[in-house]
Amino acid sequence: MTLVGWLQISLTLLAVLLAIKPLGLYMSHVFAGERTLLSPVLNPVERAFYAVAGIDKTREQNWISYAFGVLLFSTAGFLVLYGILRLQNILPLNPQGFAGVAPDLAFNTAVSFITNTNWQSYGGETTMSHFSQMAGLTVQNFLSTATGMAIAVALSRAFVRSNMTTLGNFWVDMTRATLYVLLPLAVIVALLFIALGMPQTLDGSFTATTLEGAKQIISTGPVASQEAIKQLGTNGGGFFNVNAAHPFENPNAFSNYLGVFSMLVVSSAMVYAFGQIAGHRRQAWALLSAMAILLIIGIGAVYWAETSGNPILTQLGVDSLQGNMEGKEIRFGQAGTALYAAVTTGLSNGGVNAMHASLTPLGGLIPMFLIQLGEVLPGGVGSGLYGMVIFAILTVFVAGLMVGRTPEFLGKKIESREMKFAMLAVLVLPLAILGFTAISAILPVGLAGLLNKGPHGLSEILYAYSSAAGNNGSAFAGLTANSIWYNTTLGIAMLLGRFAYIVPVLAIAGSLVGKQKVPASAGTFPTDGPLFVGLLIGIIIILGGLQYFPALALGPIVEHFLMLSGQTF
């Protein structure tokens, strides 16, 4: 680790910190229906959408209707995207003449993008037409992100309303998230990416002559527009197979910096918007503090692991001071790689600028563990916020049991109904991750996809299902996942991780909105101070992480000790 490396990391995080408040305030105004700088231009467009769709923006929904809207919209998105992928051979903008996507891969991909997972069992430049990339994948990058934002906003309203039954209107919240927040930011970021050297064209490919005189076909396309919303919406689905390690997706250190900033800024600002909507900004900073502490620890752990070298390579004469550069791009270095790897898994982005399977065992363990914590650091746009609120609810309940104080969060009493739904939500991930990992680790159809045997092979499977159920989308890059078994089971894990989590969250919101908001008293446990932050971090680690320790011990931890002993694996 170097001072320069930490300076690069610190400047990125500082830029995000400075942007949180203004963007969070703007989003709170947007979701309240208040006038903003863009209102004169976008208000007529918004009204036109409602008129065409027959939506009454003044008509609010209870939690069941809100959840039904989310499920209906997501189902429609799945069917449209599945159809585009299957029929891309007869649809326009297919300059390379790609065939329609196979049924199991189309199912996996459609589920992946409507759940904001963006897991890719395919190579984008060799599988997807421009139409599929733009009208299919990029559109869902916007809509799946907007859906997560809408759910977070509905939950935020539950803390400020009393004795009510409604949480807002899903169609209105989703439209405003797309139109006023995601689309303007995506245009700005896409233009910056183009200026930094990222392609934006409808051409399919061109032929280049290498230094040796050989001919090489280089794929290109509308990359910058997809990359912008990929990062802003914490989607992660890349235009190319190697994602942000490809020079067209991430040309230089400046695009890497902008990519990390874009990943973090909207998701972090959503937490501030939550505090603004709920009328408690200090609570937002408390949640952000817990997220930041865990994320910075994760960044430091990956950076340390990757700069410490590989004992096996050291025995072969490689200078240990050079650290581990396998699978990394020199233009980003170890600091830029560690920052990207931790951020992309602390969020639910899933993009990668290095091959995670080439990280050292401990360097690979950290991204996997960050996903398993529940994708709340700060997690996906919207989804990270409501995931963190679930942990906050669990924290105040545990704290109340410990000290005999009334379990309350932001003036709402936390009772058995909320706890049942909260536990249902947090148990979804380990059920999907550990269950599918165990089955795949013993069935021949699961083992057939492994590139490596032993502990590293187990890590490949465990990472895949962690990424799918956590709606992350990154991969360990050693597992051949484009098979009927993995396309199907990973798709099911994605659906569970998204919708089996969303419904309990909205049920909690429906319960809280009907309660009377009570003022804080001497018996109320304060939730905006350092003690609460410490307890929240503890609950996240215990409930979100330690249940995976036995599996991690058999995978990357065993692999680490094998590496220390000089053994190959």
C-alpha cells in the first residue's frame, strides 16, 4: 500500500461525500412532487406519460397495491426483455447478425436485468445485438433502478405519516425516479465518458491491423450510454464480456474514477433523501456512517491483500513488493482495483475492472463477504437503503431487549409484526445462497461448470450464488455458468433475492404507516449517535455475515492457508 494509492481512494470518497447532500435534497423534492430546476422542461413530459397510461397521480396505494404494481411492472419487463432476446435475429440494429438467444440464457438474462442483478452468463460483444443492448438491457437498467428507488421512497413515507394506509403511488414514484433523477444524470455521465474515449456508435465492429501485421476484429457499439446508467443505477451489466476491464468500457484512470463516483453517488444520496423525507437528517448520517465504516474497511482489506504479494510467486522469484498484479489492468493499479472491487460489491453494482478469481484468497473473500452482508454498503440505489433500514429495525429491537427500552425507530414502535417480516427478509439470502451452493457442490451438473477444483472451486460456486441472490451480478470468472442448470438456478436465486425481499419490506412499510408517530421520551433508544452506529455494524456483521463463515472457511480461508504454505490449488 502506498500514500498515493490511499490519496486516490480518499479523493474519490471525498467527492461522493460532497455530492450527497445536494443530490439527496434534490431527490427529496422530486419525490415530494415539489418544483425543481428541471420542472419547466420535464413536468409536461411527466403529465403526458400519465395521460397515455391512464394514471391518476393523486390516487395513492396501500402496501398491497404498491407491491402488486411492482410485481406486475417487473413481470411485464421480464416478458418484453425475454421476447427481445429470443427474437433479436429478426429485430433491427443487429449489424453482426447475431442469432436469437437460447431459451435458458434468455430467461437468466431477462431475470437478471429486471432484478437489477445484471449477472451475465454471456459475452456481450459476441451475443447481444445493438437493439438488445439498448432497447432491452439499457432500458431495464433504468427501470429496475427506478423500481428500487420507488420502494425506498414508500418506506421513507411510512416513518413520517401517522394513522394512514397509503404509501404513495408506485407508478408516479417510478416515473419521477427515471425522468427527474436517472435520465438527466445518465446523459451527463455518458457525455463525460465519450469525452474520455468511450465509444458511442451504431457500427458493429471494425478490423484493425496489429503490430505483428495480423488482422483483428474489434467490436464496438453504443457503449457510453449503457455504461452511464450501468454505474449510476448500480446495475453492473457490461457491454463487453470483461466488463470495466475492457479499454472501451473503462479507457483510463479518469474513467475509472468517474465510474466509482457514479456508482456511489446516487445510492448514497438516497440515504440522505430518506432522512429528509422522514424528517430526521441526523438519522441519515448515522446510517451513512455505518455504511462508510464497513466499506472503507473492505477497501483497505482488499488493498492490503493485493499489495502483500503471493508467496507461491515469491518462491518463483517474483518480487513480493510488486504485490499481486495477476488479473489486473496496469492503468488502474492495485489501489484503483481494490477500490472498484470493494465498491462494486459493497453496492449491488457487479461491474468489475479486474478478474476477481485472480485476486489473492483474502482479496477475493472480501468482495464475496461484502455481498453476503446484504448489499447495504450503501447497496443498490434504493435497495441498499431499505436493506439498511431493515437492519436498523433489527438493531433497535435487539437494543431494546438488552437495555429494557422501548424498541422505536424514528418515532414508530417496532413490534412483533415488523420483526417477523424483517426476519423473513434477512433469511431469504442465506437460504438461496447456501442452499443452491450446497446442491451445486455435490451434483455432477453443478461441478461440470468449475474451472478449478478444491477450495477455489467452492469459492466459484459460492460467489456465483452470493452474487445472484444478493442482486450483485459480478462473478469469480472461473465458473462456466452458461448451462441449463446454472442459468435456471441462478435466475431463481435472483428472483428470491429481489422479490422475496421487497414484499416483506413493503409489508413493514404498510404496518408502520398505520401507526401513530410518537415523540421521543426518556425510554427511547437514540438511533442517531455513535452507540447506535456501533450496534448497527455489529448486527450487520452477525446477521448478515457470520452465517456464511463455515462456507467461507471451506473456500477462500482454506485457500489462503494453502497459499501461505506454498501449495498450489
